Amino acid sequence: MKIHNTLSGKKEEFAPQEKLKVRMYVCGITPYDHSHLGHARTLVAFDIVRRYMLFRGFEVSYVQNVTDIDDKIIKRAHERKMAPLELSKKFNDLSEKEFETLGIMKPTESPKVSGFMPQIITLIERIERNGFAYRTASGVYFDVMKFGGYGGLSHQDTEQIKSGARIEVDEQKKNPQDFALWKLGEEPGVTFDSPFGRGRPGWHIECSAMSTSILGDTLDIHGGARDLIFPHHENEIAQSEAATGKKFVKVWMHTGFLTVNGEKMAKSLGNFVTIESALAKFPPQSIRMLFAMSHYQSPIDFSEDAIAAAGNSLSTLHSAIHAAKSYPLPANGTAKLAQAAHEAETAFTAAMDDDFDSPNAMAALFALAKKITAACSDTSAGKMDALAAAATLEKLLGVFNLAPQDAKLSISEDEIEKLVAERDDARKKKDFATSDAIRKKLDGAGILLEDRKDGKTGWRRK
């Protein structure tokens, strides 16, 4: 398995520290408002990475944090006259339900900043003791100039970083690029005692403290959206390695943006679509399919038409599975579906082993679905062969959590078969009014009919 490492800028053979055990950390949300589809894009991408690793036999410890203490949360809490932790809990609870609806597996652990204050303080003390931090009247800062590898992840030199950095009016630091480990000051509900004085943690230190406390000093994979490369992930490397003296992360993975008319979807730009509003219009699997059809590093331009098209594409794959299950087929056939299924799984695995190349993995699934559908339509498939090939297709779709999800029907299968037979009879008699009425009735019950080449009718759930 090869994975593109942001740090090296190239694909590398994946070799976790323990043979079949993966220590994986992904930056989660800062819940000061409703989560949007940009968040969903990143978390679905890493959900697929996790599921594929499980499919390949790895044991995955997957940690995803919640930044429940943050300046944005404090500002929004003031606006709404709420306690900061009350506000962040409200939006985190809503987001967790939405992530579950989108089929995202729950993290192995989901630590919150508010619950890791002792570990954060201890880590800052280690950094300070090792000579990489200094105190001022406004807080504790990391001394970037003392860390030799700074800028390696974002591929910048220190002069580039220095020219782009700035000092806020309430900061007192040696260099513009130095960053806060601890901010002094009182803020009701999110102020903590520490050896440095009462205050709260800076943004970056939380992830280093939580990831290393749970997974150890070195992580196999650290992921997040592309906009976190600098400064957040760059600062994580500096402070973690300054504290432990060990390599912090073996492989860095970053997702491309979800864009709107070519511009990153973001709350700050006001061009975001909440997960809540998207789920009100589209099935969760259509949204997942949109993300799965693009490589995790690539940008995806959002539109409602794009989600609808992704849903239609997924229906094509589901139709092949339903055809194999519901079409009356002979016991034996001439179609070489066993070979097609083997070739599809081989191509699928090769694509996913190559930096989780989901577009080419999907292409293998569409090729198999086309062969299954064609063989069922012309009855060249034997029933057992068709079912076995469909099972392979369903299994591989399961890696994306896109296998068919059978909802409870408002009509029994016996009633469906009876109505299908009546419609076939009406079509033979050219009674198109009755034929159309039956199709409409079944459509209202969530059943789609498919007219086959042999003149008979197949059906599937919507």
C-alpha cells in the first residue's frame, strides 16, 4: 500500500510501527456553528481510508478531536449569551448525529480540549523545559527559530513564514512567527489554573497533547483538510518533536477542498451549505457517493446537480445487485461473471492500494455492474453466478459504506410480483393505460421497474 505523504511530497510505501496496527489521528471540528459539507468531505474521505484499512486486515486506532475551547466559540458564545462549553456541546452533539447519518464510523476515541487540560499543561512544561518556549506578560510562546525543521511540512523557509506572520496587539513575543502555547487571561467557563498563570491553551497545542497522550509519541497517520497544513500541522510537528525528541508523524494526509464556483467552502466566506440542509434534500449515500467519486486530495466543486448525478450513478450500481437478486434466471448460464468479479476485486484493490485511488476503484465497480446487468437482462447469467458476482460488488461498495440499504417497503414482495405479472400481461395486450397505472403505483411504493430484453420486467427498490 502506498500513500502520498505531504511532508515528502511523494507516495511512500506504508509501514506502520506495528505490523497490522495503525495509529491514526484526524483533526475534527470546532463546533461554534452547524457543520457544513466541507467538514463532511474531509471526514468521509478519512472514513473511507479507515474502512479500507479494516478491509485489508489492519487494526485501526482512530482518534478525532473536538476543539471545544476556541476564540471563535468564545466570540459566538458572547453573541448568544451562552457559556462557551454549552455552545460547543450543543453544536458538537448536532454534528455527531449528522456524521452518523452520513455513515461515518464513530472514532475509537473523541477527546475534547476541555477534558485534556492536565496533559496540555504537562506538554507545555516539557517544551519549556527543553528550551523551546518562553513566557511573556500575555502567555507562553513557542520559539520557532530554535526548531530547525520548521516549515518542512508546508515547504516554506523561515523567511517566507516570517514575512507572512503578524503580531496581534495583545501579544508580546520575540518573533512574528512564534505561536501561543498558553494564553493568559480570564474568560468565564474556559479559564484554567496552570504553572504559567490562569488562562487557556493556544489552538495548536491541543492536538499534540491529545494525539500523543492516546496514541503515543509517534503516529502512523495524521490527517486533516489542506488548509490545516500551515500553520496548524506545521506547529504540531514543532511542538511535539520539541517535547519528545521523536518523529511526530510518519505519514501526513490532506484532503482537497470542497469548493463553490472554484472558491473554498467556508463559514468565514459565507458560501457554505450545512450538512443539515443537504440531508434535507438528498439521501446520505448520494452525498457520500459524490465524495467517493473524487480522489481525496482533489478539490470537488459543489452543486446540487453534482449530488443528484452522484446519486444516479450509485443507483446504477445498486440496480445490478438488485437485478441479480430479483430477476428470474436459469440455474446455469454462459456469462463469465465469476471471472468478471475476480477481475473487478483485483482492480479495486490495486487502485485503493495506490493512495486510495477511489475514482479508479469506482471504475472497476461500474465495469462489474455493467456485466452483471447485461447478463441478467439477456439471461446469459446463471442464478448462482449472478448472486456471487453481486455479492462481490456489494462487498466492495461496503468499503465506501455505499452498499444498498434495504428500507422497509410499504408493499410486500408477493404483491410486487403479482402487480409486475399483471403489468406484463397488460403490455402483451397493448393495454398501456393499465401498464402505466401499475408502474405509477409501484413507483409510489418505492419500487422501480426495469423492462428487460426478454420482454419480462425486473424490479428494484429506489
